[in-house]
Amino acid sequence: MLDILVYEERQQAAGEAGPCLEYLLQHKILETLCTLGKAEYPPGMRQQVFQFFSKVLAQVQHPLLHYLSVHRPVQKLLRLGGTVPGSLTEKEEVQFTTVLCSKIQQDPALLTYILEGKKTVARKKVSREPTALPREMASVEDKDHPHSKAPDTGSCGAQALTAQALTSQLPAETEEPNGGIGESNLITSLIGLCKSKKGRVALKAQENLLLLVSVASQAAAIYLVQSSPCCPAIVEHLCQLYQSMPSFLDPVDIAALEGISWRLPSAPSDEASFPGKEALAAFLGWFDYCDHLIMEAHTVVADALAKAVAEKLLVEILQPQLLHVSEQSILTATALLTALLRQLRSPALLREAVAVLLGAEQRPAAPEDSPRTLCTHLIRHCDHLSDEISIATLRLFEELLQKPHEQIVHGLVLCHLEGRLYVVRGSPEPESYEDTLDLEEDPYFTDGLLDGGFQPSAKPPPAPATNMDGKTAVTEIVNSFLCLVPEEAKTSAFLEETGYDTYVHDAYGLFQECSSRVAPWGWPQALTPLDPHEPERPFFEGHFFRMLFDRMSRILEQPYSLNLQVTSVLSRLALFPHPLIHEYLLDPYINLAPGCRSLFSVLVRVIGDLMQRIQRVPQFPGKLLLVRKQLMGQVPGEQLDHQTLLQGVVVLEEFCKELAAIAFVKFPPQGPHLCLSPPPEGHV
């Protein structure tokens, strides 16, 4: 039959239907075949019917889906497919949906008719008015006149009006709530096939769904969002996969499955197995697919899908777990949210995620403010009694800071630094080292420090020269950080490849990447001069900086892994090429207002505390060198007295070298930030 139809079409003039095609349409042969396929009579008939429909729609060039005698059996076949997991006809079903999606891509106006599902069938029982369908459908309905012209597919608005006319003729009971999520049509069939255990079938169904949501027609995209179960069905499957995972997952196991792709959603076989591994891989794979859908979809569909993911997954599921009293629940949810942020690339979904985490209102916080956003609660988790929760939440913020969204940096940091209230008013800009770094008068420096045996590791440098734009000479800043740790607390000189220069190469690459990411934001290149007549106002560093500085001040008392994470977040912040961030984190010469602190002043106070503690540790230099070798894996690890203190000293020394390297690469002559191009648009 198919060969006859194809041969006949070749003999006919373009746009005309031959007698065999007329017979096929008038006598409703396709509906008869569909009925036999539904009844599986004879056995195996359903598979043959799917194959025949796929070949007819693909090989016959005459537009068929506009005919009611073709449209109705297509809808019936869609209701048969994708509903039963593990169906024997999955391969044929996905081929059938592939043909339909390709037809929709060629003619987006078809989308509204194919997605109508039960409504089209119900329409026949209610009314036989020819205006309810396009002319071709009506002509087949009324005597199935075969010689109708090809449909006018150029006007999506006319098609949308036709769809409205069709829907308005239906009785109330045929309308489905929630955009028709309860009815079976092309969308639900594709979602069902995406759940197939056969990898190739699921992948092809996902590609078909991706093709469907990327239709260029505005009217088709609006219909897809407002009158189809597309977004709810996709997000519902995402939430089901999340709920199928174990309640508690180790953050290490979650991190082991980073990089799961929707095209290869199965967990790597070489990774160690753990309970819930396959469920976690399936969830991360589908989230990656949702993210990819949002990137490729029409803007209308992308925005709706991003809002649905944020509302259903982040707000209704993850947020209560992040605020739960159970530490295990907080730990698992935080690690999962970090993994999701790491995979997230679509700007629309990132925008919605930032709104959930930071809130829509971006204003400086006060010290006494109660937590008003999820972000404030998460900042408190960074200073949690559980070190595991603190480390996991700090990793979350480190991942967040690497996302190309300006409101992240502004809401966490910049909104508190604007106005430079941390600088004392009414005094000239610093001109010399002696004017800016008087250790005995530093409010955060320990009293009696010089009596405790502290000697700087090098003589304080002479007065630094300042550039015309007010930036302190980079050489003096580098020396200030390198000389901060006293010689008796340094061990890197005894080992190879542990000098300051080893950090410069890494800092250069990270700074280039960061500068490229923030280039479209239009940040200023220089600080705004202070108004000496402006009255002083109280300065609050913000909850985020307060937490980081408090953690940094306890570096000699905290576990090694926690110290690494705190310094890693501070390094990420210091890399941002904003003059306020650079001044507050990397300029040792700022004249701080009373009661204010900067990163350098916090480090100075830590050094003072260290020099007092050194006096109470016998054989301090030898033990410190042994601990460094243990951390580098050069000698077997063994428990030592004061091990936490010694590990903290090693981290402190390395952190000062890292800050010096960042300061060096941020403002060298002909700095790298002057010649960077922004990243390509469309992904994050």
C-alpha cells in the first residue's frame, strides 16, 4: 500500500492527491488499522501499525496531518504509546514520535492540533461544524472531498484561532486541569518513552522532545506552555527521580558522580558502588537534560520551564531540607544543590536559582537582621557546629561565586562595600607604610606582641609609591603578604616547588577566567574618591564577610579540611576584578575606620595569636616541617601533639602566598584583564 501511494504521488502534480490517497482518506483505512492495532488483532498488529504510520507520514510528501481522517488515528496511536513501561513496541513508538516532531519542526502550526489529544476526538461527538477545523479537515469530515488545496501553513495566528474554536465547542468534562497534564498526547507519550529502560529509546525520545520545545513559532511556544502538559510533566519526572533517591547520601559519593550528562546518564562503571548510585545518576542526568532543554528551547518555553524547576524542585523540595533540623538532611541537600549548580549552564535557570537563593530584594543587611532569605540561613550553616555541614555549605558558595550572574557577587559582597564606609573619613589617602601599618595601634593586633618574641620575617618595606589612579604599588602589596608570616613559622623554603612563584601561574589562569566572566557587567576600573566632608556612618561587612573573617580568625583551631575550604572561598572572592573587592581584601594600606576590619587586619591578628602559641609548643620548627611533609604525602601520617595548630600554620603560610600571587596577577603592567574577551552568549 505504501509503495502504491509513493508511486502515485510521483505521477501527480504538486499539491494534488491521487485516487489511491483519496480512497485511503475517504474510507478511513488508517482508523481501521489503528483499531486493529489497539486490539492487537492479529497478534503483533500494533507494531506493524506504528511502522506503517511512520512510513506513510515520512514518505508521502502531501500534507496529511491536516486531514481529520489522519489526525484522529494519529491521536489514538499516541494514546497507545508511552504509557506502559517496557512495552514491546517502544522502538516503533519512538520512530513514530520522531516523524511527528520533524513534521512539527517543518510546520510549527501543526503543534496545536497534534497536542489537542482527546479534545479532537470529543469534538466529533459534540459538533460537526466545518469551522472547527481547517478546510482540509472539514472537507474530509463532510464527504471527505479529496481535491482540497494544500493548507495555508504560513499563518500561525489563524491556526491558533482555529484551535480556540475547536476547544470552545467541547463540553466542560473534556477540559483537563493544569494545562491538560492528565490527558495523553505527544508530550506525555514522549515523557513516557524518556523513562524507557532501553538507553537508545530513551535518548531518541529526549532528542524528539528537545526538537519539539525548540520550535521557532511564538504562537506554538505559547500553546506549548499554556495549553499542554509539557513543563509540568518534565518537572514532575525530575521531582519523582529526586524522591526516588535515598534520604541520606554521602557528599563524597555525590561529588564522585560529577559530570553526568543526559546523553550518558548511567553512572561510570569504574566508580565505587554505593546505595542509591543509579538513582542519583538518573536524577543528575535528567536535571542536565532539563538544563539543556532550557538552553535550546524557545524563550517562552525556556522561561516557563525554568520557573517550574525552581518552584517545584528548589523551593518545594530542596529548601525545606536545607532548613531541616536534621544534620544529615542538611548535609545531603547542600551537597545535591552544589552538584546541581555545578551542572547548571542555562542563563534562565541560573536566574531563577539565584532568585530562590538570594531573594529578589538586594539591599545591605544589618548585623541584627533576622534571616530573611535562604542565603542567610546558608551563611549560618557555614559556621555550623558540624564541620561537615560547614565544609559542604562553603563548597556551595564557592560554586555559586563561579556562576556568571552579577547579583551573586553584588548580594553577597558588593552591596556592603559600596560607599567605602570601612575607610576612615576626613583623612588624606595613605602615602606611606608607616602611616598605614602601625602594628602596635592596630585594633585587631594582640597586645604585647613584640614582647612575646615576634619579629617580622623581613624589614618593613619603604613607603610604597602610588599610581596616578590611587592603586598602591603591586610590589609593596605582594611583599606585605609574603612577609606577614614570620620566618620561624615558615617551612616551604625547606621543600622544592612550594615557593610563591608556584601560585602565580594558577592565579593568572583563574584571574583570566574570572575577568572574562564578569566583562559584560561593566564594573568600574578605579575607586570612587572619598568625600572628606561626608559624615561617618557605621559599616557592616555583611553576613558573608563576617562569617569568612570569623572563620579565618580561628584558622589555628579549625580542622585542616575546613581551613582549606575557607581560604578557597576567600581566594575566589579576591580574584574578582572590582576595585572595592581588591581594596578590601588585598590592600594592606587602607586606613580602616574604627571598629572595621579587612582581610589583612584579620591575618595580622592571627599572626599575633600564632606567635604567642609558638612559645608553648616544644620543638616547633621540627614538628611543623614534619606536618607539612605529612600533608604532602612525603612521610607516613602519625598523630602529633598540637597537630591542628601546626596544620593551621601550614595553611596560613600557603594562603598568604596565594593572596600575594593574586595581587600580582591582578595589577601587573599590561594586566591580563585589559585584553580579555567576554565568554560566548547562550550558556553559563
